[in-house]
Amino acid sequence: MSVVLLDTTVVSLLHPKKRESEIRDRYAVHMTKQTLALSFQSVAELWNWAETREWGDEARHGLDLFIKRFLVIPYDYALAQAWARAMQSSQREGRRLEAGDCWIAATAIHRRIPLLTHDRDLVDLPIPGLQVISYLETP
């Protein structure tokens, strides 16, 4: 079994409300019999949804249980260095990359694991070492 990093858009597809999603089905083949990982950044983004939507205790507890299903990759010093290299690679090629998206990309690069994404900003990034699997058309 190997590890695959899910970006926030892909992990959101695993929510029970999206069971019948055609998009979810496309990514499922890449998640079967894999260890599913999240960047600490995706965890923050998921909790931001709860804050923005003012979820109650029950929904927050459900989110907590949902997140605990995944291997969460934390921040470390080498990851910060990978973030800086990824950001600079993107900027040199004229691609604007949000800081949060860069943390997710850097996590995949730093851990040398593929990134499943349905975020257009992360598709076809000119960043060495980034392996992206996406079902979005190129920008």
C-alpha cells in the first residue's frame, strides 16, 4: 500500500453527501487500497468551512471524526523549504499560486507522493518533483 495526498477539493468529495458524485468516482480508482493523506493545510481549510458556516457541535464532531480517518502530514522545517522552492518555481514560470495551495503542493513534493487534486490552480504547475493526478482540463 502506498500513500497518496488528497487536496481539499478531493477530500471534500469523500463526504457522505457526495457519494453519488461522478467526479468522486473518477478519483476513487487512485484512492483504493492506498493510505490517504492530508496536508495540515487541508485540515485548516476544512475547519475554516466549519467556522465560516458556523457549524454546530454535532457537525464539528463529525468533521473531527472524518479528518481522523486520514494520515495528516504536519508542518516541519524541510517542508517550509520545499514550500519556498515550489513558490519560486511557480513564480518564475509566471503562475500565481496561493500560499495554501503551495503548502499542499510542497507537502506532496517533500514526501514524494502523488497529489490528487480537482483544483485548477494545482494542475500543470511547473514545479520539479510534483506529481499531480487530476481530471480537470489544463488551464
